[in-house]
Amino acid sequence: MNKTITALAIMMASFAANASVLPQTPVPFKSGTGAIDNDTVYIGLGSAGTAWYKLDTQAKDKKWIALAAFPGGPRDQATSAFIDGNLYVFGGIGKNSEGLTQVFNDVHKYNPKTNSWVKLMSHAPMGMAGHVTFVHNGKAYVTGGVNQNIFNGYFEDLNEAGKDPTAIEKINAHYFDKKAEDYFFNKFLLSFDPSTQQWSYAGESPWYGTAGAAVVNKGDKTWLINGEAKPGLRTDAVFELDFTGNNLKWNKLAPVSSPDGVAGGFAGISNDSLIFAGGAGFKGSRENYQNGKNYAHEGLKKSYSADIHLWHNGKWDKSGELSQGRAYGVSLPWNNSLLIIGGETAGGKAVTDSVLISVKDNKVTVQN
């Protein structure tokens, strides 16, 4: 990686235009989900609770409009996608009827024409939290994410511990002090056909599953960038899924955000340039893990990356910076650029602004 970046390049990459990209979100927005359809952006859940909003990016007077509330209760880490004019929402983390935090495997559909939601009689064969979702040939594909049984068990234990600090410390140590492979993150690729509402096996990674990866697809290729390898430990890995031809191929590209990697980053494409930006992680956790400390992030402070990387000539180059480190927002394709909505900054503070990252001739422009 070229670590030498001129001051001029940084200034160009950090250029902010006079006009705001989008109006501020109605509430500070993080850990939610979003999608775009015919230049209309939809966001919801996360720190917005059950609320959903839409914004027509082509309107003269751009403003967020409240939609019907999501019927499945507040959710973090759900994903969403538009297929044939309908918005589908997959899984997430929330409270069950008994008030326990759990991973969901359900699917909800929103009809923009009627402003109405329906819960489908369809359940993924595994929980969906920390997963990614993308659309290819009219189907939604899901991969990655935490193990539903292990995650739910952790929160059941915490609930039983109540406010007992000794019990909580013991539960946390037991939960985090395992090797990455012992968390059984999902490495299967599942497909969801909206016409039948059926789930199918579509393949599996030859390596390992991740949680909180960034995802972007174009044509027959999809990229999964970084994410968690286990709770508290990120990976710098980049995986490419190639649907060209009859057989799905998995490729591993050069790493990025090395050595520790990040989760909750943002990915997009601008003028055929693959972009990866932001994310959060624990510096030093990878070294701790390699030295035999499974609870790799114990005692470490979460840091937020402002780096913008471009994939160029078979390697990643740091090509610019965000105005501040950011993670866990929504990234969408818009105006041949990467649109970032919301997210959180240092200390986990949710934000209301949007960022647009564009690339031309391998030069990055950031508009706030």
C-alpha cells in the first residue's frame, strides 16, 4: 500500500461542497438500515426505533417524510433491500415478547404504494444479525452474521445475572474468551426468492464468516470488506463473490485496514472505483489474539477510522479521509457515488448528517 499521501491529495479528498448532501435525519441515526429505489432513499430502525423515513433526492424541497412504523419492534443490525418495488427487511436484534434481547430470522415487506407493512410467513434457516444483504437477479442474498444460539444465550445469561457485577464479569469473560472458529459465525450464502418467499442454500465461503462487514455489488460481482471475525476482533480480509457463469466463485483479495481491520465500515463504487471508508475497531486486538489472548479487545478502546481506501491495480491505496471517524451508518449507491447516511462517531455518538464520496481519475472528493 502506498502510505505516502501528499497534503494536496488529502485536501482534495476532504473537500466539502457548499451545499449539504441531504437534510439532517429526523433523529440521530445509527445501527439502522436503508435502501434506495428510483432516487428515493428509505431509512429506519436502529436508533430510530420502529420509525422509517423516506426522502426524494430529486425533489426541489428535499425533506424526510415519516412512513408507517415498523411492526416488528425496534431492531438494530437489520438489513434491507428493494426488489420489484417492495422493500424487504431481514432480521436484526431486538426484544422478544418476554423482553429478552435476541436475534431474529424473520422477514417483513413494505409496500411504498400503500405505506403498509406485512410480516411474511418466511423464516431464514439461521438468525440474521451482523449479516449483509445484496440483490442479484431478482433475489436477495444473505451471508455472514453472528450465531443465533450463542448470541441469544449470552443475553439470556446477562438477563439472569441482573445487576450482579461479579456474575456479569464472569459471563463476559466466558463469552469473549474463545477462538474465532468457536463462535460459528455464518459462512453460508442464502438466497431469498420474493416470488415464493422461500430460502435456499446458495453456497458457502471457503474461509470463515464475518459480522458487520461492508458490502457492495455491481453486475455479477459482490465484495465483502472487513467485519468481525469474533466479538471484539476484526479482520482485514476482503472477499469477492463472482456470479459470472454458472458457478459461484469466492475470491480473496488483498487486505485493507491492516492489521486490525474494522467493522461497520462503508463500501460503494464511483466511476468503477471500489471504495471502502470508515469503520470501527480495537487497535492492538489482532496482535493480542495472535499472541494467544482470545479476549483480544479486553482493556482496549474502540477507535473510529476516517480513512478512505480505493481498490486500484490489485491493491488498496489510502486515498483520502472523512472529516471524522465514523461507523455503523447506512451506505447506498447514489449519483455514481457512495452515499453515507448517519452512523456513530467517537464514544458511540449517533449523528444526523450525510456524506457523499465520489471518485474521478483515482482522486477522491468528499461532500458533507
